[in-house]
Amino acid sequence: MTDVQKPGRLMIDRATKPHMPRYLKLRHDAGRDRWVLLAPERILTPDNTAVAVLQLCDGERTVDDIAVKLASEYSAPADVIASDVVDLLQDLADKGYIKG
């Protein structure tokens, strides 16, 4: 069985340059000492891994660039991190929280 791309669906790969749409804001809530992703009528609380990835989603870096940066910070293999980043960003893109 092959994956069929839905019309208009962003498919994240290692060359994608992900960014958050303007209507999303990643902010640190100092009162609760946690990161929040503010969306219209919604507040999400990403885990530390998602925060580390989202902070690097600037529309300039590719997924590979993000993986290399995180690999150097966490002393982990870039290929493993790239795979995890693709999975995370694909899930967020499917929900409309990431653009490419």
C-alpha cells in the first residue's frame, strides 16, 4: 500500500523548512514555569522535546538543520533525531500548527 497525499496536505520531509503560522505564539508561562503554544481559542502545552523543535522552526532551517543542531546539543545521532522531528512536525502540520 502506498501513501496517498491528500490535496493541500503538507508532507514534512528532511528538506522541509518548517515554521509556525503567525497566529501561533510559543511563549514561556513564567507563573506556571512551562511553555505554552497559543492558538486562537486554544492553549497547548508542548513537552520539552516539542519546545526544543518549535524554537528552531523559523522557516529558514530545514528539518535536517534542526536535527543536526539538536544532535549536537543532546549528543544523539542526527538520523534518529531527524526521524523523530519529521514525525513530530508531521503530526503538528496535520493539525495546522506547522507550515512549510
